[in-house]
Amino acid sequence: MNELGKLHQLIVPFFGHNITINIEVVIMTWIVFIALIIFGWLAARKRERFPNSMQVIGELLVSKLYGLTEDALDKKLAKKYGPFICALFMFLVLANWLGIIPHLEEPTKDLNTPLSLGLMGFVISHYAGIKAKGIKVYLKNYFDPIFFMMPLNVIGELSKVVSISFRLFGNVMGGSIIILVVSYLTYNLFLPPFLNVFFGLFVGTIQAFVFTMLTVVYISVQVK
């Protein structure tokens, strides 16, 4: 938490421009990736009629998220986008929980992570819309109810990316700032560890679920 204002960056020259890479975010993101791969391997390596604890957790997550996706879309689309929704939720949950572990930070605390996920959801939802409606009907929707509303409709779609990304970023970063302030006020006694667990487990899980469900809703709006 004391490193909140510090950024460990790698600056790479690229055709006359500098590309800035936040090394800490990259490392934390790969930690989440590796943890998810290990979890997936443990959950699926020995599937049995009487499952072990990892298989139970994996099947519970997949079935619940798949069911929510199917409710928002339909069975055919749920088969197509269900794996993406499951992967998105599990990544966000683990990323938001990472800050509970000492010396680790949430990759979602960097705006680039939620913004990238928001843009990915935006592209997938509009691709799904074009696929379901056809390009003519898709473009026609931007001119409803009157043709000169097109700029506002475009801005409305782009604002979804900003809304979903900054909501996640603001909650994770806000929690980190609150913990940091309280830590200095109480000399790192009882409240900071409690707040760390609260924001990591409870708020982190809620925000991961909200982000995931909003992505499902955006896809549903585009295909219907």
C-alpha cells in the first residue's frame, strides 16, 4: 500500500514514440493467469462422479455463470459467449482478490486493465450485433428514432466503455486509498487488515460480478 503512488515502468522506444509499460501490472496480471491455469488444471484433471473440492468449485462457477448468460441471451448464444463470460468473471475476481496477499497489488487498480476489458466487451458485443442483425439493420439502429440522433447514439455506445471501466477502476483504487489513509491514522492496527479483506473479498467480488453482468447485458442489447 505504501507503493500506491509509485509506478515501476519500462519505456520502450517504438518508431520515434515511447511505449510505457507498467511492469507491476504486467507481473500481477500474469500471476492471475497462472493461478487460473492451475485452478483449471486441478478442477478438470480428474473428473469423477463424486467430485473433489476443486471440481465442485469449477462446476459451480461455470454452471451459475452459464445459466445467467443463457437467461440474458439464449441457449445458442450462451454456448458461444458463455466461456468468455466465465473467464472474464474468474479473471476479475482473482485480480481483485490479489491485493489481499501481502506485497501483491490488484492489476485492476491500473486503469489500463479495466479499460482494456471494457473495450474487449464493447468489440465483442457489437460484433455479436452485426452477426445477429446484419450490417444494414445494425447501422440503421443508430439513426433511430430520428436520423439526426445518430451522434448521440454513437456517444451513448462509447460512454458504456467509459462507464463500465471507470466503475471498476474507481472502486478498486478508491478502496486502496481508503486503506492507505486509515493505515496512517490508526498506525496499521486492527482496521486496515479488516478493510483490506472487506474491499478485496466483498467489494472485489461484487464489482467483478457487476462488470461481467453488464458485459452480458451489452451483448444482449446488441443481438436483440
